[in-house]
Amino acid sequence: MEKFKKYELQGFRRQAFVEPAKWDTQILIDTIKKNGTDAQIIVAIEEMSELIKELTKHLRNKGDIDHISEEMADVKIMMHQLDIMFGNRIRVSQWRDKKLERLEQRLHDGDTTKY
């Protein structure tokens, strides 16, 4: 039995390997295939801007935790789609580790100007 199912992602000439049990990944792949990668990148940008808007409202004491939570969920979904489309999950993970190490060093040095 095949552990991973292979999908060609149109527009990126990359392959995504997905465990069949990962229903959420399958839904995201089907959405990308139906709408196209450019459309999904636009949706990702829109969802990030909606989260920015809700966070700005929060800073003005007009925010709502349910709206923030909903927009965070939308951004996480879109980030998963971007992982699939760009096929760069390992690179993102490597950059995340580097940035966390740098943040940890800044915390130890007392420099909290970034993040």
C-alpha cells in the first residue's frame, strides 16, 4: 500500500506528497487544483490583511477575540496551502529555527527591539 499520494501542482511544477489520512491536506490540494495557485496566493494575501485589520482593532480596544481567532485560523489554513504550493516546508522550518535561535540570543542579550 502506498503511504503517500503524489500530486502535480499546476503552475509550480512541483509535487506534493500527502498521506491519504490527512483529509485537511487533501481538501487544500483540491482547492488549489480547482482555483489555481495565483488565486490562492491572492486569497492568502487577503486573509493576512484581514488578520492585520483585526489586530489593529484590538490595539484600539475595539477588537473581538472571536474575530481574531477566526482570522488566525484562516491565515493558518492559507499558510498550509502556501507550504503545499511552494513545496518549501523544510526551508521554512530551517528559517524558523534560525529566527528562534536569534530571538533567544536577543532575549539573553537584553535586546527586545525585534519580535
